[in-house]
Amino acid sequence: MAKETPRESLGQGKVVGSSDKALEIELADLGERRWVPRSVLHDDSEVYDDDDNKEGEVFVHQWWATKNGLV
């Protein structure tokens, strides 16, 4: 059985910009916008692209949230 990657919720968010490698997400609970690399979005995240899934709860890998002072 594969080990699940620890996750951290950044709360509710909405995609407001994008590039090939990252999404600019307006984080309602933090009151700010952050560029989040697509590679650190957790599989459980409701926000993961700039088309259909651009609003909802944002989950990222815990190590990234810690490294960037979000927890």
C-alpha cells in the first residue's frame, strides 16, 4: 500500500491567474493571493486547474505549506 502524502488545507480559494507551472490563487481565509506550484497541489485539493476546478478548498503538500510559512 502506498504511503499517503501529508496535506495541509489553505482554506477556500479561487484561481485568479495561471501559468504552465503554477496557479495564482486568491485564498479567502488568509486574505491574500499566492502563486502555488501545480506540483504541490495535493490529490485531495478541490482547486487544481484554471478551467473547471478553480474554486473550492485548497490542499497542498504539508512540507510546502510549512516551508512557505502558511502553517
